[in-house]
Amino acid sequence: MAKMYLAGKISGEDYKNVTSKFNYYMGIYKNMEDYTKNKVMLINPLEHINKNTEWAEAIKQCLELIKDCDSILFIPDFVNSNGCKIEHYYSTILNKKIYYTKAYKKEIINQINAEGKLLFEKLGD
């Protein structure tokens, strides 16, 4: 079964709102026909990473989850998240199939990737 990682802004947000937002997208997935659900398993990082984990460690754990996925789905607020920018860049390095819940101009995606690359390189420090 293929795995798809769900990416959205978490840090700096009220955790109750974050949970609500991720549950919304998981709910859409869970309401799809069984045919689709049997083809792709959606991976929610909130179900795998403790909410009290320090930011850099949480991002590293997210990257490990992404490594094990076939694709990644970015929800609209990812453009305002440094963590998501890193996830986006990392996904391109690994040649993961990338999906968006909203259409973005190529220039915006290129900018996000450039910022993500710089943030990714700083993660090792």
C-alpha cells in the first residue's frame, strides 16, 4: 500500500486548532470510497510525534516519516511554515510525488524550495 504524508503548519499555532485542521483533512480522506482508501494510507505527523518535542527534533522525525512515504500532500498553510518548507525541499531531494490542496504558481513553489533548502542545511547545525 502506498503512503502519503500530510504536511501543514504546526509550530506557532494553537495545538487544538492544529489538531482540528489535520483531523479535517484526515476526515476527507476517511470519507473517500474504500477503493481509494485501500490504495493510499495517509500519514498524519500528529499521530507519530509528541506535541512537546523540540522543533528541530520534531522536523527530523517528520523527515523520517517522509522518507518512508511515496508522496506528500501539502495543505494551504504550508507556505507560512519553515518546517513545511524543509519538508517540501526534502521531498524534492527524494523525488517524492508532491500534491497540493490548492494551486500555486511555480515561482512560489520555487521560492519555498529555496527557503527550505537553506533551512534544511541549518538543521544539521
